[in-house]
Amino acid sequence: MDFVINTPLSSLTTEEDLIAYIKQLAGQNQPVTLRLEVTADQVTAVKNATANVAIPVEVVVAGQASPITGDYLLNLRVTDKLFPGALAQLAAVVAAHPTKFITSYYLDVNQDLEHSLTDFITNRSNPDRLMTLPPVQEVGLDSKPFLTWSVADKLAVLPMIQRYRVFTKNDRFSNLTDRLWPYGNALKISALNFNLPLTSIAQQMHVLQHTEDVVYLGVPIMASDRRIIAPQNRINELLAAMKAPQPIAFNEQYHPYVIQELQAAIESPAFKALDNNLRSSLKQQIQTDLSITDGYSASEVK
């Protein structure tokens, strides 16, 4: 199973951060290619910085079309974290249940990792979920107090207790907060629409609407910070998706999701930091688009 990890780099990404990120990807011990999206003036520096790393790296200019070969695309940011065995778990899921769209449970980087892992593992039993890896003897879970385990030990046990669920038909349109977040979902490369940005709501929607099922991984495989960095882009994506043709079942789920996300965007610190004119323009665009779209009302976003 060959994974392509697509990662947009910001101007704030340091070489040290990038190398540390690459090392953790290499530590997955799975076939992986890192595809870095950069600005034109970053190309030379990034190529030099990644010339001798342990995994294949492609450096492309963001927004320019370039071929992608492999089995699954995983959009990540340098600040995202793959837990031990994450790619092996993804590969095992696909081997057991081929699908175009895999989503997973997230741990928030703003929460204490040790407490989050403890809560997750101690509540791990769920009989309607299937194993991704062959059952493994859960050595130590019952033989010593779990609270005495180190974070490393808790991370190491995750692949042993991995579970997944399969959502089909209209159920695959549920939990859009996870499904449409552009980072962390594994998308089958042959199902992508290369006329759409790889890291976008539109791309997630395209694959989601063209797959028969969605596999949901029960064990958290990465920590994601979901703070909105570029609220104007987020707003434009939400509105564009809102106006696109959608299956009825999807639209029923998307309506409350888009209202919630638009409200979160305009209340975010990043939005409040924008120029007054840009803020006013974006708010007016939201009101106009809600007013002219069937099933929506301008009064739904304050």
C-alpha cells in the first residue's frame, strides 16, 4: 500500500520543524511519498533541506497541477501527528475493506495527550467495531494499573486495540465535521478530481459522494489543531460547496454543518484580525449567498 502525504508549507514552517515531521513519517515504516506544496520562492530552499531525508520527497508549487501516483492520499500539516502504526492501521483497513474514503477519530493537540489516551483506551470496548489488525494479546492492560503507564506505552498499545466501523448509504454523510475537514482523511487517489484543490472541502465532498461507504477508524491516529488559519479561504470553500449540486441526504447534513462552520469562522481570532473592509466584504458575501440559495436564510449566521 503506497501512501502519498500531501503537505502545504506555510511561510512560518522552519527547516527544523520540517525535518522533524519527515522523521516521524519515515518512522511509520510504510511505503510513503511526501508531497510538499510550496510557493515558487520556497522551491529551492525546500529541495535543499530535504535532499538527504529517509523518504521520497516531491516539491511542487501550490496551485500548479502535478501528477500523483500511489494508492491513497493523506493531507497533513507539519503540525499534525501520526501515532505509531497509523499507516499500518490504514493499510490493514483497506486490505480488510477496500474503500475510497477513510476517516478517523482525532485527538486535539490542545488537550493533554496522556489524559486523552487514558480516556480512549479505558473506553475501548465497542462490540460493533471490527478489528483492523489480527487480535493481539493485550499484555499488561489488566496486570498493572493503567495510570502508571508512560505516554509511549499507551501509544504503543493503540494498534493492538484498533477498531473500525463501516458507514454505507446515507450514513456515510454523517459526522461532516470529520468527513469534510481537509486534513487527516485517506482518499483513494484514483477517485480524486484533479480539477479541485487536494486540500479542500470540495475534494472531500467529491470523493465522499462518489464512494459507496466510509470506513471510520476508532483509534486516534493523529492530533490535529483545527483553528482556522485563513478564514477567508474557509468561508469561500464553505459557500462554494453549499451552492454545488448535492444528494438530498448529503444536503440535509451539510446545511447545519455549513451554518455552524460559517459562524465559527467569523467568530475566530483569525477573522477578527483581518482588515475591516475584508471582514465586511466576507460578511456581506455570506449574507448574499445564504439569501439566494434554496433552503438557507441570511438570518442563520449572525
